[in-house]
Amino acid sequence: MDIYTIIQRFQAPLKPGHKSNLIQKFPFFYGWVIFAVGTLGQIMISPGLTFAVSQFIDYFIRDLQISRSLVSSLYTLATIIGSLSLLVMGRMVDRFGPRVMGALISLFFGLSCIYMGLVLNATMLLFGFIALRMLGQSSLSLVCNTAINLWWVRRRGTILGLSGLIIGIGGLGIFPNLIQALIAFKDWRFAYLILGILVLLVLLPAAAIFFRNRPEDYGLQPDGIVQVPSIASTIQISVPLEENWTLAEAMRTPIFWIIAICTAAISLLISGLFFHLVSIFEDQQLPAVVAASTFLPVALASAIFNLISGILVDRISVNHLLVISQAALIACMLIAQNLAGIPMAYLLGTMIGICLGLSNTISSVSWAKYYGREHLGSIMGASAIIVIIGSALGPMPLGIARDLLGSYDQALTWAIIMPLTLMAASLFARPPVKSSRVTR
């Protein structure tokens, strides 16, 4: 049996109204199951995210006998290479659906974590970084976001905000401590082995068993909306009119680029702050332990603002959230230069969390809200490439500035120009409009 035959067996039924025994067993709307599995998936990609990888950096340097600059360069290169897969992955999600792609990517992501515990040199580390970034941060995140978006329309923002709240607590709030506990129990190679086994035993079966594609394939409506035949002729209960755009059409609209660049700016500057956080704190006479402790306000603020902005995005225009996110980013750049004590350090962590919470809501909700669900994987994949490349390039300018100027202050000051410009652009951003409002 070839891989295509296997994929065909797992694909969503082509005939609308197909009955699923699994879906019918649940006494509530199946979109809640999709929400749970999608949120679990977003938490389980943590081993491929920077805050988790950073827990292993010193062990790579010591045991592989390589420099910090080489590790950083390999990570940047791997992130860029990994992001380029998103165009292909997005189209595959559109074609095969979240169930097939979620199961396959979970399998290879789990194996990649196990592989990371076996690396012996810089070359093996590069391939491991590429696998983690390609499969975790890029592909699995895309699949999980797409799955939730397919099942929720009217309450999409609120649902994704609630998902972000749980992700903030379960990912950033738990995984760094879990990794440190596993390393303390034995070593870093053991930690990666356990992380890989967790993905294979938890996320892989969850995606393969519970993920489903569009609710319409099973005779359901997004949000669990029920149409009553006896009054259907007089009262229409349906999802809002959806305009489905192709990737090419979406990329010709200004708002696509404004949203993508705004979220990329947050990714770029916040990743730069994270990467050099200890050094920034030490330059201002704050110890590394204080820098580490700021992850708690980051996690809390991110979780809370994920939920708040998720509720708001269903009621206000996305461009208002874009303006707020860029204003918060400017605050981060200013506070990072003036860390006069622990309270300012925690304020910085809070503002970073606000940026991350807003960015997550904007990037999760906007694409389906403006461009529909039919080509959602392709559109989210293309936009994610821009964001991830921003994340990869973020640490470099601050590092160069520190080496050449002896301080981060000038780079952080000049960095304000970017969010200031984007804040002005966001004020005039308007939703995309097709010449003919006919659902494709």
C-alpha cells in the first residue's frame, strides 16, 4: 500500500452530508473536539519553539564543542529553511485536510525530537533544527490553526482567544519547567527522547483519530448552528456570507501585507529581545535569574490578551488590534532601555506578553475572517513564511549593535521606527472587497 492510498483513506468524504460514527457519538458540537485537539497540538509544538530550544543551547555548546555564534547561526538558517516549506504545506492542508497532515507531521515531528537527542556535531544539529522548525513551529501550527478555523466562523475570535489562553499557560508556562526537570533527572538527550515519545503517544493518535475536515462534509454547520427545516423558509439561520479568496487574490490586497508585516515586526523584535534578554538585563545590572523570572508575566499577559483580543476581534475591526499591538511593541523597545529595577523588568515581560497575545489572535483569526476557508491553508502558509523569517532575523541586528556599539540602546531606539510606521499604516487599513460578492 503506497502513501497516496493511505492518505486517500483518511481524507474527508467528498459527498456533503456524510455521517461519521465518531462525530455522532458526541452529545455536543464536534467543533469543541477540534478546538481541544487543535489547542493540544499548539501546546505540543513547544519543543520546536525558541523558548524551549533555548533551554538546550548551553548543552549544545558544551557537549558538541561548538561556539554560541555557530549555534545561533545554525538556528537562524534552519528557521528560514523550515519556513519555506509552508507554501507547500499550506496547499497540502487545503487538499488533504488537517486529519491527514496533522497525523503525518506529528509522526515526523516526534521522530525529530528523538533525533535531537542523538546529534553529535554541528551538521547533525543543523538538520535537527531544520526538522524542528519546519515540522513544529511552521507546519503543525498551521494545521492546528486551520482545523479550528474550519469549524468556527461566527465565534472564531472568541474560540481562538480561548485557545490562546490555554496555549499560553500550557506551552510557555509549563514546557520550560518540564524540560529543566527532565534534564535534571538525567541529561538533555534524555529530555529530547521523552519529548519525542510524548508527541508520538499523545498528539499523533489525537490528530489521526479526532481531527476532521470541514463540518459541511458531515452535514453540519460551523459554530454548531442548527437549521430547522420547518421554519427555514421564513427564518434563515446560517453562517455569515463568506468570500473565498485564492492566495494570489489575497496577496493583491493591501491589508494582507499590512497584517503580515505587522505580525512579522512583532516576531522580529520580540525574538530579538528574547534571544538577548539575559545580556540586556546584565547590561543594566539585573542578574540572569531576573531575566528568567520575566517569563511568568510574559505567559500570563499573553494568555489573558489572547482571550481578550479574541473576544474583541469578533466585534471590532482587525486594524484596531494592529494599532494596539504596534503601540505595545514601541513600549517594549522603550522599557528595554530603562530597566531600573525588578518592577520595570516585570513590566517589560507584561508588554511582551501583550504583544504576543495580540499577534497570535491577529494571525489566527484575520486570514479566515477576510479570505474565507476554501484556500485557508495556502494563505496562512504564505503569511507565516513572512512572520517566521522575521523571527529568524530578529536576534541578528541587536547582536551586531551590541558588538559594535557596546550597547543595545541605539538599536532599540531605531527599531521604534518600524512599529511607528506600521501603526500609521494600520490606521488606514480597510478590509478587502471583491468586485462581486459571490461565494466561490
